[in-house]
Amino acid sequence: MHFTRAIVRPPAANFALGLSGANNGPPDIDRALDQHGRYCEALRDCGLQVTHVEADLDYPDGTFVEDAAIVTGRGAILTRPGAPSRTGEIASVGESLSQFYSDVQHIVAPGTVDGGDICQVDDHFLIGVSARTNQPGAEQLAEHLRRMNYTASILDIRASASLLHLKTGIAYLGDGVWLAAAGIQEEFLRAGGAGIRERIAVSAAESYAANCVRINDTVLLAAGYPQLTAALEERGYRLVTLQMSEFRKMDGGLSCLSLRF
Ligand code: CIR
């Protein structure tokens, strides 16, 4: 899929009040804003037009905009985030999406879905059932996707305690190439239906960097993970590395900071 646009939302002044299980101290908002600005520049350098949703003090986790919607080449679905403090994030994201999609679907109660649990593999979607995405939400989403002529598989990732979301541990780079953190079951990748031409192992020490994104001919990767950087360079990917320290403190990865379509 060729991407032309992204939606982002800068961190709010009270970003440090968001949810976090990481024990790395509170994020520095000025540094987070700087890192976010560079992230947006990288998206533009990939050829994307970047639309900003305004930061909102009611939603300190709102910068993790990927969790609020599933955007595809054939339609968009607003989620119903699994953390109660995040449910309201979809209103402003929905407004922004309505500029680009004529018909936006919704996940409804009792379903919950976080976009971080959804991994697109060509015309197939992996949907992780996690602490945030529940079975009814996963089923609703699969049904919306089927109506858009995509296929979907639902995976239960709840036994993998290290995964906040499915994409915390895996990324699909296209052409049957996967990045997978240590301990990710092969069956998760097989369920993608694209085959596994190559599985690039991400060591336990570098597992944070498994959450990366391919945008057109570029892979955006967290900076500071030399083994994975070298593995991707060896394979000829055009790489852009980005400082993510402040988002990591709030359990957020690189993919979470944008909706790409
Ligand atoms: C949360 O716990 O909801 C946020 N602090 C982090 C969300 C990260 N989102 C993602 O991995 N897709």
C-alpha cells in the first residue's frame, strides 16, 4: 500500500499523567514535543501530508493516536479504546478522519479495540485480543474489515505478558518479511497469510524497537538499537531512526504516534 497521509496528535502538557507500566521516570514534555516534531518531519520526508489533531488535556495518552482508529485503503473504523481514560479520544480523531473518509464505522460496546493490536499484512489483518482489545471488539472489527473485502484473523495474545499490544512485539515490513521480538509465536506470523520469507529476530534487549513502521520505501525505527539497525541496513532498507525515549516512558512505540493511510 502506498501511503500519502498521516494523522498525528502532539503530546499534551500533562502527557506524564498518561498510563504507564514502565519504570523509567516521567517523560519530559519539552523533549517529547521535540521528538514528536522530528517524527512528523520524518513522515513528511516519506512523502506524507501530515494532519494534526489538537492536543487535549483531557487525554494525556491522546498522542498515541494509532489506538483510536483503524485506517485502510478502503475505509476507516473508529475504535473503542480498552482503557476507560482513553475512550473519549475517538471524537476528535473521528472529526479529522471525516475529512478523508466519507463513511467511518465504529466499534460499539461491549467491544473494545486498541489500534495497536491491529497489524495489516497486505490485504489481511491480524487482530490481537489483549488486555485492551476484547473478543467482541475483535469480532466487530473483523466483520467491518470483511465488508471492505479484507480478511482477518483473531489471535489471543493475553498469555504474552510482555505485549501491551500485538504490535508491541511484531512488525510486518511487506514481501513476507517480519520483525518479531523474542518469544513471539510463529503461529502469529503464519496467521498473516503472507508466508514468512524472513523473520528478523529482535533480541530481548532491543525488543522495544520491534515496533517500527514501513512507510513506502522507508522504515522508521527507534534510535539506539544497534543490532536491529544493522540487520535492517544489511538488507538494504532505507532507514530513518528517531529518538523515542519520552514515548517509551509512557509505553508507546513508534507506530502508535500516527495513523497512516
Ligand atoms: C497506554 O497505555 O494506552 C499508553 N500509555 C500507551 C499506548 C501505546 N499505544 C500503542 O502501543 N499502540
